[in-house]
Amino acid sequence: MSDHSLFVAGLTGATAIAASSLASWLTSRGTTRAARVQVDASTEAQRRESIRQTRRGAYLGLIEQAQVVADGLRGVDGLSPGESAAALAAHRERHQQLRRAVTLIDLEGPSTVQVTASNLLIMSGTLATALAAMAENAGRDNRREFQETLRAYIRLITPFVDAAAAALDDTHP
């Protein structure tokens, strides 16, 4: 009987060691997997925040430049043809700055924001055409056309701001 007791005790001990080793190995695997999941989640959160901050900077840059374009053209319709020509040259420079800001938006996306940014750029070009017509002939029709175009341009800023805000919200889970 003593031999059987020793055999059972040895088998029980070996089973306990094996079970403990298996439990330790499984726990270690689970801990490793949990750590990997946590690292992946943290990396994804950092990536999303980086995208959000980059987009935010690009969007703010375009909003500021769009406002600079609008502010630079307020009161232009009362200028003489010579002054209108100088205002046109200044607008063309602001338009180029706006173009650079829109190009950055094209890189950052998404497409809904790109479309609204492009609409601002197109209308800024239309403003240049209307301003050139006014510089050439400061008649009442040209002044009215310029003012209508300026109002249309200013109205396009809000859809861009809305699209940008929606895009920033989409970068957070």
C-alpha cells in the first residue's frame, strides 16, 4: 500500500505542477494579448488625435484666409477705377494665399471639406473677375455684380466651417 500511496502522491504532485504551469502559461498569454490590445488602442487614439490636430490647423488656416479675402474686399465698390486696380492686385495676392490653404485642405480631406474649400476658391476667382470689370468700368452694373459676388462668397464660408466641424467630429470614436 505504501507503494501506491507514494505513486498517488507523486502523480498528484506532478499534476499540480503541470496544472500550475499551464495556468501560468495561459495567464501570461492572456496578459500579453491584453497588453497588445491596449497598445493598439492607444496607438489608434494617438493616430486619430494627430489627424484631428493636423486637420484642425488646416481648417483654421483656410477659415482665416477666407475671412482675410472677404475683409479685403469690403468697401471696394466705392473706389475709383485706379484704386480698384490696386485693390485687384491686392486681392490676387490674397487669392493665392487662399489657393495655398485650399491645397492643404485637399491633402487633409475629407472630400466634403475639399468640395466646400474648392467652392470658396472658385468664388474668390469670380470675385477677381468682378473686381477687374469694376476697375475697367466702375459703372453701376459692375458694382452691383461685384457686391452680389462678394455676398455669395461670404455665404460660402459657413458651409466650409460646418463641413470642417463635422470632419473633426468624425476623427473621434
